[in-house]
Amino acid sequence: MRPGPRNLITDVTGFQVGNAHDPDLRSGVTVLTADQPFAAAVHVMGGAPGTRETDLLAPDKLVAQVNALCLSGGSAFGLAACDGVMAGLLADGRGFAIGEARVPVVPGAIVFDLLNGGRKDWAANPYPALGRAAYHAASADFAIGSAGAGFGAMTGWLKGGLGSASAVLESGITVGALVVVNALGSPTVGDSRHFWAAPWELGGEFGGLGLPESFPAAQEPPPTKRQGEATTIAIVATDAALDKAALQRLATVAHDGLARSLVPSHTLLDGDLVFAAASGARALADPLADNFALGHAAACTLARAVARAVHAATPHPGDLQPCWRDLTT
């Protein structure tokens, strides 16, 4: 596999991503949307998730497609970002028609960034406005690192962020990943600059350092965040024609990418979650072989996106953690 031309989830034709953040708030919102409704599913492996409208993504539920997926900071307050995305969609005449009513469907998930040093004494919840701004900013090109829902993200010891990556398979199918890295675990080996995701790196996209010659693989890392402060939320997308059941399997397998890039991951104190989305533009030539390849590619691409998030993070006044780019060893 090789990266797509942008090395972003928007290399999957039909999808756009928008970011909005408030530097004083030290938080933000990221939205994935498309010109047409799209199939989606979800799988949760963390012990402390925060979600909205995810039950309807199960294969046995009536709703077959959604209008957008929303990733937000703000903990439970951030779930209101979906309201802003819905308002933007409705103003554009988008949503599912039910008689004379139109209802945009926007599942969402949040990370906890309420103790990252930003101003949180708002008089009114700022996330609906951020959600609407992120929706209106959606395009094929978008920033990663300290942007959108990843603006105030932190990891076990390094500043986190928003990451994305893509891969084009030999079959021509494209897979992309989008992730907000706010994990309890560490993206690097010990206190080094070497990313755990190094074996899956393509073209030196996050430094090309590889793994160190030796590392304490069996160490017992203590939790460096308190309960409820951590979560990594992600979206994997493809242009393959997949139904909700196949997408749920894709989301499940993609969690391997978190385990490869964040140590530890899927803990009781994280709310780790992966959405999967499909534009349906490309039919599967061989359903068994193509789904097998898609699962592997999704996990690899998500691992790369995690490292790219931390690699691209930039410093801002008042940061509580160092950026990867400022490390010297």
C-alpha cells in the first residue's frame, strides 16, 4: 500500500473534513461529512466513552446512512457540537426527509480536555457554535496537529492532537483515518522520540526514526492521568461499498491501530472508540479478499494517523506538556 496524494482521510473520494477551535478555550471540533449521506458504524473498546447517536449505527437498526460524524473536545459538553453540525446541515437543506420534516443525522464522540489549561468558565456552551463552524469549514484539505478537536489534546506525557493518514491498496481501494489523540498511554517508546507506530510508517511521514534498538516491552506503566481525562476517538473511511455490518467489522479491526501506536491503549480510563464510514463508490471485486485487506489497511493507517497527530502538534502559550518536535533525544 502507499499513501494517497494528501495522506489525509479526504483522499477517500467524497469526504470532507472541517476544523474549528478556540485557542482561549484550548479545545475544538472536527467534522467529517460528504456531499451525500453515507453508511457508518462504530465500535467502542475503552472503558469511559462519551457518545451521541451511536446506537443507531448498529447493523440491526433502521437508519442506514448518516450526514456527518462529529469529534469534539469538551467532555460531555462537547456532545452539543452535534447540534451545531445539525443546524448547519439543516440550513443547507440536508437531512433525512420525514414527511415535511428534515432531520440531519450526526453521531458524535468526545474527548476530555477540561483540565488542559484553557478557559472553561463560559457563560454559554461554546460547542454548538464550534460544531457549526467546523461543518462550514469542511473541505478536502485541512490541518492536523494542534487543530480542531485535537487542539487541546494531551497524552500520557506529550502533547496530543489531530492526526490523519491514507493508504491506496493494490486493488485501488482507498482507506483513510482521522483521529483525536488524547490518550492515557504514550505514543512514544519511553521518553524517547521513537514512535510505537514506527513499523507501519510510510515515507518518513512522522520522522523516520524507527524503533530504538531496545526498549522495556514488559514495563508496567502507571496511569498518568486521572479517571475520565483520557480518550482517543477516530474515524476510518473507505470508498469501498460496505454495509453497516461490514463497517462494524472494519471499525473493530481498526482498533488494532490504536494498540500498535499507544501504550497502553483501551484502558478502563480511556473511552477509545472508532467510527467507520464508506462512500460506496467502489464495488468489491472479491468480498472476502478485499475485506481482509481493508481491515489490515485500516489498522495500519490508524496507527500512522496517531503518530502523525503527535508529530504535527505545535506549542502554544500555557501548554502543560511538551511537543514531540521540541524533544532532543
